Amino acid sequence: MSAVDKAALREAICHAGHRAFQAGLVAANDGNISVRCGDGHYLITPSGVSKGDLTPDMILEIDGAGMPVDGKGKPSVETKMHLGIYETQPDLNAVVHTHAPHCVLLSTMETMLTAPLTADAVVLLGNVPVLPYAQLGTQALADGVAQASADYNAALLQNHGAVTWGRTLQEAWFAMEALEQYCRQLYMQRLLGNPGRLMTRAEADGLVAVRKGRGVTRGGDHMPPEA
Ligand SMILES: [Zn+2]
């Protein structure tokens, strides 16, 4: 991948970071974003920086072991988590992690999100697992996420946040926005104390077919998974 392409990817990461900050999906220095460059290297956000303040020169280029090859500063504390996805899923090229507030709330209440509440939830996400608590920055967290990335488009990290991935940065980013929206809707449903109407299995299956038609292989064959 040429230097020009990497410059464009740096800009795209900053754009996603700014959107995440403006949407309230990250606070302080939480969250991280990365992309696969295609030459064995990756671009990833630095540790300790607000995603609202990202500039292209802050983005680090790292090798497959997580060692910086270009840029100043320290790579994200969750670099292992990003690399675990890239190592195990060759078709995935971007990863987004945030501490989006409604995602965090739902991570403490559920073990798997399966309610076919909206078309966006079914098409952009599918079923979303909640991974049991693991301390930030650990290999245990990275391993759990890598495993989930084989079958799903997103995961909630218990008492921590959310992570999404995709073939492109836009796909990963859209999944994050859709996931926070979905969790917010589920949370509001709970506040109202009324489960409301969910789609029928047949209605949801029609939307699963739309997801598969886009070439997305993850997310499950049915939502909800059981009949
Ligand atoms: Zn985090």
C-alpha cells in the first residue's frame, strides 16, 4: 500500500475519532481505532489522546507484533485486541473500540443481544455477544474478542465497552454507531417497562438475507437465533 493510501487512512481514522467524540461514544482518552494497511503493517490511534483531538501525525504505524515503525507516542493499550482480530480474520481490515455509554450499560445486563428490534440492528449487526469481564489491555480480553470476530460483527465487553470490525473502516464505524443506537433503544425499552413489538422470525430472516446479500458472513443465520 502506497504512502498516499496510508495518508488517506490516517485522515479516515481521525474523522472516525472526531465523530466518536462528537457523538459521545468516547470520553477522556478512551476508545481506539485501527486499520490494516495490507503490507503487514497497521495504523492505530495512540495511547492517552482524546479521539476528539486526533490529527493524522498522531496516528502510529505498527508492525504485526505491535511495535511502532512510524510515528511518535505509544500505540493504544488495546493493540493486542486489534491485532488478534487481524491475525485470525484475514478479511477484516478495520476495528473500532469505544466505551459507548449504552453499550456499557447493556454489557452489564445481558449475555447476548438477539432482539430483532430494528432493521439496522439485524442488517448491520445481527446477534451480538457480551464477552465476560476481562481487564483492559490483557491477552484474555484480546483472545475473547478474536474468538468473537469469527462469528459476529460486534461484541460488548462486560463492564467496559464495545468493539466492532469490518472489511472497511466505514463498515466498522457504522457497526459501532448502529450498536450504540441499538443498545440505547433496548435501554429505553427497559425504562418504559414494556418490551414492545419485536419483528417476527420471518421478518427478521428477510433482513438477515439483506445482510448476507452484502457479503457479510458474520452475525448469525437467524435473529433471534432460536425459533
Ligand atoms: Zn476500552
